Amino acid sequence: MRMAWIGILAAAAGAWAAPPVFESTVADQTDVAVTAYNNGLALVRDVRKVKLASGEAYLRFADVAAQIRAETVSLKSLAAPGSAGILEQNYEYDLMSPSKLMEKYVGKPVRLVNFSTQIGFQQVEAELLSLNEGPVYRVNGEIYLGHPGYVVLPEIPENLIAKPSLVWLIENAREDQELEVQYLTRGISWRADYVLNLDRDDASLDLAGWVTMDNQSGATYANARLKLVAGEVSIVSPEIEATEEYAADDKLGVALDRMPAEEAFAEYHLYTMPRRTTIKQNQSKQLALLEAGGVRCAKRFEYRGQEHFYSGPMPPTREEHVEVFLEFENREDNHLGIPLPGGIMRIYQQDSEGMAQFAGEDRIEHTPKDEKVRLRMGKAFDVVGERVQKDYQRISNKTHECCYEITLRNHKENDIVVEVVEPMPSDWKVLESSQDFEKRDAHTAVFRVPVKTDGTAMVTYRVRVTY
């Protein structure tokens, strides 16, 4: 009985054959799409036509991103849905390199080709003994440290590959397949950059937006459909580290059908590029995002205090330059009205000769439509302020009373309005002031002070603060 079972097992073993092995490279690709997120992550959709045997088969799927997150891979058949499925998956990334090749041949024979006759041979068989702090060879019973020529290896080890590959054991029911493979990869990032050309009268601007792509994922995506997601997508950290439409306007500089289509997606915004593009490995690429002209704007001058000014005696602060901000509404009736991805806005303005000069830059967060954009341009050269504490009284341990005199001087060629912004700590009350103020919020008082060209304006107020 025992011999009969041995015969049956032997026959079964002899009948079993390893599944055939097939390989697919980027040459089989019929379509590729990339959706890039703000956090350096991208979703890749890779479609290829392949030939497979029916039943179980191994498929080496090459030319995938080196920074692929293998656990996110999914596969489906487009030729016959449900006709192919992954049974096992391996991600092979032990890439070929001179050092890796040498490591695989420690303890094995190699051939040394020498360009010098100083050590007595042109070609010789050797054994690679070690790579610690440099190669060590045994040649004809003698030990050689290093070698001045080439090392020739007989073949490439099986466990080294030229490029990252996914290796699947597939259960397949159709020989001619069109497979859609989808996965997440790191190393693809994008950001928005904006160029603002501000008119000489500071009343309107032209806006151009660009997308800058950076691909460090380890793969090239040729003629890819590209989508961009703006927003903060939640990513789970490992426990252990290993289209909204808007009307055309004759002031828009580029036809709308050449601009990306924008649409709400989940809690984010999705921008679809209007044409395919090739995203090469180790490449930075810029694509047009938007263009609009005649956007109404306003320049704001701001002189800001500090909360600690009200807790004790303060020395005078003299000749502080007033800060300058540029504001505009992201509204449809202001030739915009589309969600603006976060990025850096750079401001340019023409000088008296008509040459555009750099006037400052600031970063914006993701800005929905119908919201205000506020950019800090820098400090005004010709507008200065001085602050003098005219009186200070400590009423009790928790109550202080201060009197401030603020002087503003305008040396510009036009009249301006300076907003004196006073951040107030805790509970506060303005007891008297030389002009009206706005209580912007629970901790901010704002005085809007007109200052004529080459003129001086002053505001004085007394405030009681209780901590």
C-alpha cells in the first residue's frame, strides 16, 4: 500500500509543470494616465496589450515606477472583464549595478582583463574572495588586492534585474489580453506658480498660472493623460518607516478650450490637462494652468502693532516702513471665479520705460472661488510710521492703561490710506481716540488713516487692557 502511494505522488510530481513565464514592457503600452496630488503621490493607470497562456501563468510587468507602492496595485481585464486575476504578486527592485554584480560573485570565478604587464598577465581566471574595503582576488594560488583593469563576469545573476518589475502569478482565461494596471507611486509632485503683471495705476492686473511637474518616481510616462488634484488628501503613515464652467470673456488671453478643465472631486478640485504630455524621469515640466486679464485689485498699506505693547512701558519706535499688500477677489465678475491651487504668486510691474520689474512674491493656500486673495508685497520705501507711548499706567496687577501717538508720513506722489492695525490682548476698551476705528474682531482695532502726498497724519488713542 505504501509503495502504491509513492507511485501516485511520483506520477503527480512528474505531471506538474511550472506555469509559463511572459514579459510585458512599455512597448506593449496602449494608454497611460497620471493623476498627481499635492503631497508627492500619484495614481498611475497603465494599459497594455499582452499575450498569455490560458490557466496559470507568470507575467513580468516591467517599466513600472521605482517608487511604486506595491500594496496598492490592482489589475483588471479590459478585453473580457473578470477573465484575469492576480494569485500572487512580487515586486522585484534589486536593480543591476556594478557593486551589486560584484557582490553576487563573491566566492565565484571571474575573469580579470589587465591593461598593464606589470603583474604578469593580460587575462586570467580568478576567484573573487571579498569586497570589504576593496576587491580581493585569488589568482594562481596568490592573493591580489585590487586590480588595474576590467573584471569580466560570465553572466548576469538571475536575481538581479535591469529595471523595477512586478511579477504576478495570474489565473487567466484569455490568450489575447488588454490589461489595465493601476497603482500609487511616490516621487511625482506638482505645484502651482503664478505670474501677476500689475498695471501702473495699481488698479488691475493680468494673471497667468503655471503647473510645475517634477518626476522622480523612476519611470517615464509617454504621451500621458494628466490630471492634478488640489487639496489635502489624507495619507496613513506606516507604523514603522521602511469641471465648474465659466463664461468666456474677451479679456481672457487664452481660449478656454486650451485651459485645463476644472471640476469638484470629493472634497478636492481636479484639473484635467487639455492635451497629453510626456513626463520624463528626472524632469521638471511646466504646463499652462490659467490666464486672465483685467482683474480688479487694490493695494493696501498697513502699519501693525504688537500685543506686548500694552503690558508695560515701551520706548519709541521710529521710522518703521509700512507694509504693502495686494488684494483681489477671486470672483467670476472679476474675470476669475475658479479655484486657485496653492502656490507662489510673483508680482511684476512696469517701470517708466515700460520694462517689467519684479515687485515681490507671496504664497497662497488653496483658494476657493469667491474668496479674497491677499499678497504681501514687502515694505513701502516712501511710507514710514512712528509710534510713541505718551502715557502708561498700571491700574492693578491685571489692568493696564496706555496712550499711543502714531505718526504716518507719505513721500509718494499720490494720496494713500494707511490701515493702523492694533492687535489687542485679552479684554480691552478704547477710552478715547482722535478718530474712529473699526473693531475687526475680538482682538483687533483698525484705524483707517488718510495721508496726503508729501503729508503727515497722526492718530492718538488711549486704551485700557485687562488680563
